[in-house]
Amino acid sequence: MGIMMGKKSKELFALEVNRLTKAGFYFVGGVAGLALQVSGTGARSWILRKVIAGKRRDMGLGGFPDVTLAGAREKARHIREQVDQGLDPIEDRRAKRSALAAERAKAMTFSQCVTGYLDAHSDSWKNAKHRQQWANTLDTYASSIIGTLNVASVDTGLVLKVLEPIWKTKTETASRLRGRIENVLSWATVRGYRQGENPARWKGHLDTLLAQPSKIQKVAHHTALPYGEVGTFMAELAKMEGISARALEFTILCAARSGEVRGATSAEIDLQAAVWIIPCDRMKAGKEHRVPLSNKALKILKALPRGADTDLVFPGMKNNALSDMSLIAVLKRMGRGDLTVHGYRSSFRDWAAEQTAYPSEVVEMALAHTIGNKVEAAYRRGDLFDKRRKLMDDWAKHCGTATPRRPG
């Protein structure tokens, strides 16, 4: 039988408490109402019995021996002091648990808020392509940095971490990205997922930390051509003579790396299947890469002269591989020395994110980038070749569409 509760309970010592193993309710003294409860399974826990507002209340203080006798008495004294001050520790504890549960229930990651924003506004857009363009831009440039973070923790520093790497080199895309982040964060604030000012707002905030986009576009020397000007550039490039010009044209159409094109051999090209298979030893990631060839890319290949002394698709002087400078020289002859060959991969990436509905993993795979995390696990068995063929056909069409060049 347990020790019965009287006006005063005998104050037990630690050794005596440790011997209490039979099921029951044992008052241990030292603090009125403090007891050790032993269950039928042998589990032991501390209970403080106290009358609050005319009602008997039992409050758990933790398990024994994790909470020692001395620790239980200290907790009990603190609670009794609260009660003497007119507080209800049990209700206070419930309120805090309820508030914590509510906070966790409304916690949302930035990526989840992107989905929520898109779902809320999809009916106001003309077609699904607009939604996908929105999603692609945020997925391409923001998700790797803030996508998995609680939207409530996204601050100015994190927004700048997303924007600064592309603010000067991809200003148009970066400016759109900033506006889209601002919209998503505003939506999250109204929905109660975050509080405070919007860290992506421009006026009176980011405009003091980042250069005005219009000023950057006037004075900056872009290494990557804005995707809207690619068609005009390609029309001018087609007029240029020489094997280096054709290699540059082919490089852009395939969104390939310069070295991959300059080292391409006839054995890698299957004209009938319209595919270029680059072996792993020539790839940056060390993995074989299949490139679907558009009709425009095939036309370039079929028009090339065939030399008997080399297997190179784009041979240079003395049938050696072209140098990287040979492609750069084409740009300089065109008066576009401000550009780089590699920059056209960025033009392709921006175009795909802003103007198409292709998922980012398809675009990244077209660029032969290593796909990580969940995406890699989902697509490891294939290379999305059929989807990439459609993507590259659309890119070729875009490259064949000239637009008037902006003055200045």
C-alpha cells in the first residue's frame, strides 16, 4: 500500500524513495503534495497534487530517476510559488503547448509557399505555361538556397544570396526573380506564415543595396547575351565564313561546352538517329552524354567538308582541334568581343526558365549538369532524352527567330 496523504507527510530520503517499487501513490514530504506515482508496469513519475481555484489538480514533474528527488522538490516549490501568486501552471503549460502546435502547423517552406502562391493565382493566368515559367525561374535560382527553409526565416541576407550572383550578369532575369520572390513572401505574410516587412521589396530597401537594373544594362559588359537577342545574333553568325563560325553556331544550338564541340569526332555523331554521343572521358562530369540534334544542327554537320586525314568534326589548321581562341575570334570579328562562348549556355538556361514550361531537371540535364538530391534519385535510370529532344528543337526555333536589336 502507498503512504497515505495526511496533513504532513514524512520527509523521505533518496534511498527510501528508490525502494518505492510497488504500484501506488507515495507522498515524499519536503513540499506539500509532492508524490511519487508507481504504475503497474513499474514506471515511476513525480506528481504534484495541489488545490487550484477550489479544484484538486495533479501536475506531472517528470519521471524518476531522470528527475531526482531533489530536482522534483525544486520544481514543486517553484510551481507552488506560481499558484500562491494566482497563476495556474497547468493551464499555462497547456497554452504554451497549444501555441507551439499552432506554430508548427502553420510552418511552411519557401518552396511550399511558391506552390501555394501559384495555386492561388493560376486562374488569373492565360495558360499553364505562364505558371511553369514562374516555377522554373524560382526553382532554377532560388530553391537551392531558400527552398527548404521555413519561409518565416527568409530575410534580406538570404534574398541577397539568391540575387547577387546573377544581378550584374543576368540582370533582366534577376529583376524578375526579385519581383517573384517578393510576391511569394507577401502571400506568405498575408496567410500568416511569416511576419514583418518583405525583405525582397525594392523601393526603400533593396534599391539601397543593389544597383539599378537599367544602369547595369547600360554600362555592364555582358558575358552572356540576353536570350531575346540570340536569334538576331545567330542570323549574323550564319553569314560568317569558316569552320570556327560553324563550330560556334553548332555549340550554341546544342547548348554545349566549347571543348566538347572542338573535340567532337565523326564516330560520336549518328546523323540518321540525330544524336551526338559524347563519351565519358570528354565530359566534365565524367559521364557519357547524349545530345539530341535539331534539324538546324544536322544541317550544319551535313554541310561540313569531310577531310580524309582527320576524324574531327570541326578540324582546325593542319587537321588539329580548334583552339578555344578560334571561337572567341569569331565573336571579335562580329564586334561582340564583350561576349563569351560559354555565356550562351547561360542564355539557353535563362530562356528555358523564362520562356518555356520545361522542368528544371530537363534543362539541367540538357546542359550536362550533375543532378543532385531527390531529382537525381528520381531520374537516375534515364537521361530524359525524348523530353530534351523537344527542348532542343524549341531552342533551335528560338535561335532562328531574329528580333530587332535594341539601340544603345
